[in-house]
Amino acid sequence: MTVTTRRLVRSAAGTAFVLALAVGCGAGDDQAETPAEQPQQTQQTDDTGASDGGGAADESPAASDGGGAAAADSDLPADADLATTELPIPAEDAVQRALDAAGGGDVHTVTIDHDRRNGWEWEIEIRNGTEEHDIELSAITGEVIEHERDQDDDGEPAVDVTSPMPYAEAIELALGAQDGRVSGWSLDSDDGRVHYGVDIMPAGSNDDVDVVVDVETKDVRIDD
């Protein structure tokens, strides 16, 4: 082989080597870029997942615990049965709050029912001397909703939700005469006699039945 031929072969081999090296480097660059891009895609996926997962973890318990607790503590359904449901502000507490608002006196009427605007509320009438106080307060929070004053004294006796007949006993006696849901009740007097009026809604009916219970004799009658 001549010198010229050997030079041509060496030149071709060198060129092939350079080309092979260039191809190899190119492949290495592609492989190097792929891992560099993959973490970026993975990071994007992680960020999205963290955002979705974090939001669900942060918001769901708050909505479940906070919202549920707030609903349970702030209100009761309008169709609650007072024979089985304990109001957050019971009658004894409501009466004391009303007496505090009136500055003392004698209780003459106690009523619990559901108002469309204010929810479950107590209506309590107190007479302090010749001044009559009509007080409405929330059976859920105890807040005084309305307080009206007037000069009146009809001479009717004072009433007591604990004696001689607690309201729980009056409700039990009323349910013995009429089945249904207790939707409200009142303690009042008429012609000098103190009585409970228990509102009971029979199953399948939209009208209350008023059951009257005399606190002294324990007589029960349905008021037509």
C-alpha cells in the first residue's frame, strides 16, 4: 500500500471516528435531557396533587366539623319533637334570663314554639309591680330578641315551670291523651287556674291538637 493510500485510509477512519463520537455525544445529550425534563413533569404533577390533596384535607374537616357543629349548636329543625328534644336553653334557664331582663317580678306566662323568622323561641310574660314585660328570647342562644313593656295587671296568679307540675310531666300526661309530635307548649292561667297547653301534631296531620293539663288536679282534656 502506498503512502498516499495509507493517508486516505487513516483520514477516512478518523472521519468515521469523529462521526461516531458525535453521534454518541448526541445520544448522550438526548438521554441527559430526558431525565432533566422528567423531574420537571413529576414536580408539576406533585404540585397539582399537593394542591388538590391539601385542599381536600384542609377544607373538608372544617366544613364537616365546623359547619356541622355550628348547625347543631345554632338551630334545631322546625319539626323537632319537644317530648324527646332537649333545647339548648331549657325553660328554667329561659325564665331566669327573662327575670334578669325585667329586673325581677313574677312569671305569668311561659311559651315555647317555633317562629319562622327566629327559630325556636321562648315568650315569657313577667309582671314587676304594675309593669308588664313581654320578653322573647332564643331557645338556642338565650339572646333576648324582643322586650316590650306595658302597664297592666289582670290579677291572674303567677306560674312556675317546676311546681306543682314540671313541664315534662305535663307533656307526658298530654301524650297519654293524644299521640303525636309535641310542637310547642305553654304555661298560663285562666280564671285563676293554672294549666299547661301542649300542642301535639298527630302523624299525617298538619294541624296541632291543643291538650290542656291542669297543674293542680292533673285533669287532661283536648281543647276542640
